Amino acid sequence: MPPKADINKAGWEQSEFPILCETCLGDNAFVRMSKQEYGRSCGTCARPFTVFRWNPGTGMRFKTTVICQTCAKIKNVCQTCLLDLEYGLPTQVRDTALALQNEAPTSEINREYYAQNMDSKLEGSRSLLDSNKASSAGKEMLKQLARTDPYYKRNKPHLCSFYAKGECKRGAECPYRHEMPVQNELSKQNIQDRYHGRNDPVANKILSTNAANMGLAPPEDKSVVSLFLTSLPTDATQESIQTRVLQSLPAVQPSQLRSVVHVAKSRCAFVNFIDRATAELAAQAWANGLEMGGETLGVKWGRSKGATGRPKAAAEAVPISA
């Protein structure tokens, strides 16, 4: 019985070729792939899909698809590494720069229902991702961070766990790398965080490094939770600034924004957050500037309470209404 005729297989996916980035596909022009229909469940929506497996090149490990094509098209990512197909960056970096809201459900209750509904919208289209409405500052940020050339070293074999224990007896015939593992912030990665763009250690490192290079490195004083905006439009108001700030930070809830203090005479404003993590997220998103009213605003960290010459406006912040 065809899978579409079987009610139990109605939502299962069939495909003829995977959606891959150039790095995962490899440098071998004559790559051979094995295809297995309904070989495993998708790593994000849990629906069975067609699994592809191949060797990207000599001395590389075999690679396989881990998410279905529907989930890959929703986020415009590779089915294997889950990196953006256009920029080669984690989804968290792309969504932060373009101020995109993550609409895919993260719970197990309705993620399969959401994926089935998206199938009809994706018919005949490559992806649902629309970056035309993004600000020029966000696009410029992605151009600076984009990985245009393939990085084939990412296809190297995994580390040999027996070698790390001193028990590997294969020697040069071992298909795994004989190197000692390194424990750092990049050691813990998973499919869900990479796909949904939340707490991705690779993305956090890229965003923090870019913010530091653009002069927005977080100050040592952890009590600083304010950002200073300059060159505001002449018709800017406190309400319009608050609205633009929340629009540019989809991951930030209105309750996480403590106050916005607008100094109309100086065309500047102080944006105060409730905690340091939210302030750092805003600094990373505005590393290349924040656009408002056709102008690019200057962004700086606020000064600590003990700093001399601290503007009074920051101390006289009036909380906004929830």
C-alpha cells in the first residue's frame, strides 16, 4: 500500500535527494549515496523521513541526514549540519541579525502537527524564510560573518573513545581520530538547540566575538544592564523607541525591558534591561547598529554607577508599563 494511502503513514516524508550544504556534500564530484525510505524519525518533528547516507571524501566519516526536508525548508538549513544554506551560520546568528521570530514549536505535543501543516505551504517553494524585510544593518552583519567557502575539515572522523582511554588496539587501521578530546564551551551541542536557535554555544561564540570586534564588548561591571542609543530621528518618542527595540529583539519579552529613557534634546536614549544576559543579547543583535526611521543609530554600553560623568538620565529611568 502506498504510504499516502495508509492513514498511519500520511505524514511520512518521501524524497529523491537531500537538501545539503557544500561542506556536507564534500569535494567528491562522484559521491555515491544510499537511500532508505523512513529510515529514522526526524530530529525535530519526530516524523519518519527518507534517510540518505554517503561518504563526502577520502579520509572523511560517513554522513547522514538527521532532519526531514520539511523542517529543513522551514529554517532554510542543511539536513545534516543544520547550518543556514545561504550564509553557512547557525540559525541563532541569522535570526538574531535579521530579527526573525522562531515560530516552530519546541514541545513534543504539537510539533508533528505543525510540520504537517507546513507541508502544504512549502509545495513548490524552496523555503519560507523571507529576509527582504530585514534591516540593512542586519544584512551587513551577516555578510561579515558569512562562511562562503566550504570547510571540509568538519567532515573528519570522530574521536576514538578507546584511544582516549588508552585501550585502542587498531593503530593506524582505526577509522577514528587518535586525538585527546578537549572539553570547552563548544563540547555540548545538540540538534534541538541548533535548529531552534537557542543557547547554541557556537552561535553564542560567534555573536560575542562580533560584538567585541564592533566595540560592544560587555563591561567588567556586571551591574551594567543599559545600552546607550545615539543619533535618534528627530521625531522619535519614548513609545516609538520602545516599539523598535522590541521589534529588533524577538527573543526578548516586554517584561524583560525595564525602562526606556528618551532625551529628545540630545537625540539619545537609554535602554535599561532587567538582567545582564538580556542586555548582552541586545548588544550582540545591535553590533552593526540599530536602524530606526531610516537612520542607523549608534549603540554603546552604559556606564557603571561608580563611573564619573555618568548621565543623570540613566539614574532617573522611569519604568515602562507592562
